[in-house]
Amino acid sequence: MQIRFQSSSDTSDEKCDYGISLTDKALADLLTGGKELLARLDKTCNKRERL
């Protein structure tokens, strides 16, 4: 599954541009709360990563 979204903060004009390819494991994590996935997203701002 491909997910693409942008995030912007109130304190900066910079936007995080995410391009993510979700594996079944990451998708399952997302559907059960996504805590692990969100933690990894924080580290991949402006990068493309297969989670």
C-alpha cells in the first residue's frame, strides 16, 4: 500500500513530505494503533522509506 501525505508545523514554513510504502506488518501495526509506525515516521521526515 502506498501512502503519501504532507505535514507542516506551526513554527516553521517547512513541510515534511512523506512517501511511504507499507508492508503488511506495518499496515497491521497502523490498524492496531500505529504507535510503532508513527515513531518511525518521526525519523523519516523528507525521506522515502519502506516500513
